[in-house]
Amino acid sequence: MSRSMHLSAFLARLRSDRRGNILMLFGFALVPITFATGMAIDYGTAMRIQTDLNAAADAAALSATSLSMMDKPLADAEAQARIMFQAQAETVTGIIPFNFADPAQVMVHVTESSSPTEGYLRTATVTYRGQSLNSFSSILGTPTLTVQGTATAEASTAPDTDFYVMLDVSSSMALPTTTAGIDFLRSKTVWEDEPDGCAFACHQTNPGNPNIRDDNGNVIDYYTFAHANNIELRIDAGKRAVADVVTEAETEAKSNGAAYRFYLATFDRARNYRALTGATPSSDFADVRAKAATAQTVAIRKGAGNWNIQTEHGRSLAKLNAAITDNPGNGRRVPGDRPKAVLFLITDGMRNENANGQQLGAITTDQCDAIKARGVRIAVLYTTYTPESINYDRWSIDNVVGKLPDVAPALRTCASDSLFFEVSTNGNISKALTTLFQRAIRTSRLTR
């Protein structure tokens, strides 16, 4: 039987059915069903069109803040955004064509600002309002549905920037970077004075464990022993991270035209503060990488005065502050301006210094505040001081473990805005530092 014969038979049964006025009910239901179906189809079409136009607006806003447009007049940036939006909007079907000269339909606005903290910032906003054509206009009672949207993008011209890097080289940074490394070092360093072994590869001039020897039978310190067994320590990962971020900066500078320089220092006690790259920031990337490779923990003599008091953040930061001889500027390469400045502090955050007696715990932030007050942004990479690394040692349990929860909050306070990153055991310190670097340099991005 054909489809038309099936339909005729169905309608005949509806006409003859007296049980519930089926035909009448079907007729009443048909109107809202048709309206709902038409509305769903036309609304779905409008949403598809709006999505396409949103993408066009996004592309237009980004084009006005692209690297090639950042040094051009605002009028040129606005013209570029209009060209981009029109080119893409004209490919969208199912709408009443835009009058691109009508600000009620298409509006492009580009502004710029400058500040000591943000540098040179350009913001582009693209707003549109159009009409999607309805397929069921006679049923819905309206020929169109409104589609509209706004996209905003902002970017800063990549400013010339001096990066000051402070790498903590105190003995606690000689902790293996992996759980396996910690377990290995502890298991191999057990002896009568340390029945639970030691996870830290302390660099001592008078190593005392008679079981730790080199191939020639000489007693060696745990630092040397760890390296002889290919155990990566946090100091090693920190050095590699600095070299990697210098390479990242070199790549970025080639693409964005900014001039980047690096000043690299290591610290434990303030008197051991070392400016590895010299007194001023260097633009010789290869030399900075080579200097980073020379960083190491400072050998100490166990039992000497203050031998176990090694991490002076405050006094070391004060030396770094003194090394920044001129306050930073906006980095725009115009007469009278100076490069921006960012300080990277790489540390496990545990303060251990002699200030009217031994002071243990979270760092004090007065020097951080003084540095930030000069317009220097501070990025902190916190290599987590984990309880597992010391909770087998009685003195550490009594004096250090209880203070660990305060370390991260203090470092967050030291850091500027979003420039804090924590990486714990088994984490990737190089990736973490590169992430901080990318946060510190601004690029064109959508803000809608």
C-alpha cells in the first residue's frame, strides 16, 4: 500500500472515531506543535549565525592587536579590524547583509594606555548587531531574529625587560627531585649517627659517614655521592630551569622584537650572595646559560659556627634590590624610558637565619614589598618543602615540620599578582619556571 493510501486511511479513521473527538484534539495540538517546531529551527539557525559572527568578531579584535599592528596608529588598527570582520561576516549566510558603515550595526573601537606596571597596552573592541532571516516568519509573526555580540582583545607591546633571577643554593635545595631519588639517598646513607639515613645531599667539607666513599675509597659528602649515582637534586633542576628559561626568552625576543637581559645570582647566607653574571644584566644568552651551570650549593664545615643556619632570604633580597641601580620603566625604547624589571625567586621558602637567634619558618616579606614598591614584579617558583623529606629526623620534627604550612602563603604574598607557581617532588621545575616566564610577558589575548 502506498504512503498516500496509508494517510487517507488514517484520516478516515480519525473522521469516524467518536470516542474522544480525536480529530478536534489533533487540530488543536497541531498549531502549537508547528509553532514550536518553527521556533526551534529558526532559533537554532540564529544561534549558528551568531556563533559564526562571534568568531569573526574575535578574529577582527585580535587582528587589531597583532604584533604587526601594535606600532601603527589607532585608526589603522580600527581599519584592519573592520576589514577582517567584513571579510568573514560576508561569508555568513541566512542574514540581512550588514551596512558596515552603520555604527548601530558594526562598531570598532581601539584604545591605548600606558602605566609603569602594565607598560603599553592596546585594547580593541568589536561590536555587531544583525538580523537572522526566519524560515517560518509567517508562523512566528516576525521575519527576523536579532543576533549580536561583542569581542574584546588586548595586547601589550613586548617591552624591553631585565630579568633578575635569584636561585636558592642552600643545603635544603640539595633534595632529590623525585621520590625514588629521596628513597635511594636515605637507604644508602644509614649509619650509626643517622639510623634513618638522610634525604638531603648536604655539601660538607668534612663528611662523616664512613660508608659513603668514591671508587678510590675516599669518604665523600652526600652531594658528591648523589651525583655519582645520577640522582638529580633540586639545585641541578634549578640550574637547568634557568638555562631553559633563558632559551625561551631568546626565542621570544626573536619573534616579538623585545630586548631581554638577565642578571643571575645565587644565595644561601647573605655573605655568600653571588652575582654570577656580573653587576649588570647581560644580553649574552649563551653566557648566561653557561653561568647558570656553575651554580652549586656552598660547601660548609659541619659543626662550625652557624653551620646549620644557611638561608637568609631577607638579607639576600636586600642585596638583589641594591643591584637594581635604576627603577624600571615601561620598556618602550623611547628617550628617557628604561626596561621593565621582573625578579624570579627560586626557593624552597624555608627561612633559616641568625637574627637575634636562629629564626626558622616562612620568609618575611618586607624586602619583597620594598622591591615591588620600585615597580619590579616578583615571580616566585616554590619548590615545595615537603614534610616527607624531614619527618624522620627528631630535630626537624620538633622545629621545622610544624612551620611548613606557613611557607607557601608567605611566598604568595611576596609574589606579584598571578606570578606564583609551586612545583613539588616529581614535578617539572623547568616547565614551571617557563610557565612563570610566559605569565610575566604579556601577549595578545581575548578577554570576552
